[in-house]
Amino acid sequence: MARLDRCLNIYDLRAAARRRLPKGVFEFVDRATEDHLAVSNNRAAFERIKLRHRALVDVSKRSVATTLFGKPASLPMAIAPTGAAGLCWHEGELELAKAAAKAKIPLTLSTASMTSMEKIAKAAGPGVGGRLWFQLYVWKQRELSHQLIERANRNGFEALIVTVDSPVSPNREYNTHNGFGLPFNPTVRFTFDMMRHPAWVTGVLMKYFTSIGFPRHENYPEEYRKSVLSGVGARDAMRADSLAWDDIAKFRDIWPGILMLKGVNRPDDAVKALGYGVDGIVVSNHGGRNMDSAAASLDVLPEIAEAVGDRATVILDSGVRRGSDIVKALALGAKAVLTGRSTLYGTAVGGEAGALKAINILKNEADKTMAYTGCRSVDEITTDIFFGARDGNRLRDRVMDSV
């Protein structure tokens, strides 16, 4: 906890996580793909936006609270699905879920998580004031996906988020360099790296080993719910290159709750999704982890928000590291943001307490940014707070015309 006290921002949490985790695990969380361009572009898109102070506005009663799908949220943010949480901390998804419930924001559980949705629902579900969303990677054998959807519904998850931007496996070369991958087959390099991080070995790996053995993907279909050492063909079984709009129609038929698509980057796709009964659009480039030449999520957000209007909830994912990023995303048309790495860094450092620390850091920074820009509620955040044209890009110039 003393380590957490020294962390004043997300970058401090990142540095602390880097010290605690083996290099292979840390870089699986922190890095992206190929030349790392998409991650850099996500951050550059936020950093290009400059804001203007507004003077002499009484902001003493300001609030960062909002509503998401008709329910209150203390902050326009939800935790993104992160399959590596269980490698950062023992049952890290459970720690994230408990932190989200305390902070009164939703938690999105990944298909690839290492804690079962049943355990998450019991500890941090609606029965104890939590809000749970489930992220679905679509399986090649569609019936397996349908089983997961029905399982999430039985466990009280209010929303289903279908990831649609991963038709093929990403080209993450650094995993090979580090001797880290799934299925987990530790090389001499990775084994030596683990030995240099005894706190992680005893606090994460040994806790699994003394209870269930090596961690498993607990939300995979039963026949693929094996140790991370094996994988048993799960990679091929999860191939999504045949995923199509007919699948979305089927998911809509069998899922009674909120349905979102994650990984939408084109306004025509967003508008088409509305015709399939989708309730939310998550504008995302997968945190830069898939296609390295992907446009920054923030750059494509305005035209998607404009095309969708009030017909669905638009959420921005990828690149959020500061509370001011949340404010900028809302000004460009998002209703909320997802963040994955920011809270994962916190979890890696301090479990539930670390995740809650990350959430509160972002909340405090967003609150201060609202005060500086004269916004008393999230509804008052518009492009009016922007200063100047950010560059010669046609879309961004069009957005700035409103200033």
C-alpha cells in the first residue's frame, strides 16, 4: 500500500506495475503490435486537443456523475475487458470488479478472463450494487457463443459487448521475443525473468497453483476450459474471420439486455448496427493492439457520434490515461469512455485498492478539468471548450468549425 501512496497518476501506476511484473506479462499488457504506431496515435490524438479556461463561472457544485443506459454512474467511464487481469494479480478480474462496484461504474468482463463470471457476479454483481457487462469473442462454432451469452444472462450481466474488430490474430512480435504466449510455454528467458520477480511468483502464480493449479480461462466453453499451459486448440476454435451481420441478428434474438458492438470505426457500420437493434457503439481500435495502422479512436469518434445521434449510446475506447481525456471524448460526442490499461496497471500494483486508486485518479482529474473549463455537469461539456484547429485533417477541422 505504501507503493500505491507514491503513485500520483496513471503513469506512476504503470511504472510500479512494470517493476512488479515479469517483462513478458507487463509487455503483454502494455504494448500493442508491430511498430507500436496505433498506441502512439491514440495518445497523440488526445494530446493535440487544447482546452480553454472559462472565467467567473460558479463551479462549486459541479459533478462528474452521469447516467449510462438509464442507470446512474459516478463517472462517465466503465472498465474495459482485459483478459490479462488474472496474470497481473491473483483473480485480478475479481479485484477489478470489486473496485468498479465500490466506485459505482460498470465492469466489463472478458471472455478470456481467468475468473468465472459466476464468481464475479456473486462478489460484485447487481446483488451487491455492481454493474456487470460481458465481452464476447465469437467462437467459430457459434453454438459455443450462444452458450456463453445464455450463461451471462443467467448470472445477471446487464450488457453484452460483441468484439467485432478481431477477425484474425494480431501480429504481436514482442511476445515471441519475450518467450511469452498463450498457450503458456515458458522459455528459459521467461523462466529467468520470473525468478527475478519473486513477489509476482508467490502472489500470483503460486496462489493459483496451490488452489486450482495453473490458471484457466474460466469463461471459455467447457471443452476449452483448460490450463493456460495447454490451450487445446482454442486459438483456432475462436477464429472470427467469418463473423457477419447475421450473427449480430442472432445475438440480438437471444440476448434480452443491452447489446453493444466494440471495434466500430466507420459511420456506415455504426448506422447499419442500429438496424440490427444494437443499443451501443464502442468506437475502438482495440487499444492499438490489433492493426498497427488503425486510425486513432478519438479521430474517428466525431463522425460516428454525428451519424448515430441519439439513436444509440456512443462510447470511446482506447488511449485514455488522464481525466482530461474523458472530458475531451465527451466533447466530441461520446457518452462515456472505456479504459483497460489504466485500471490494469493499478490492479497489478495493489489488486482492488490499486484499481480503485486508478479510477479515483481519473475521476479527480476529470473533475478538475471540468472546473477549469467552466462545466458544472457532463451535459455542459461540448466542443466550446476547445481551442484552435488541431491540424489540417479534414474531419478535425470540421469539428473545430463549431468553436
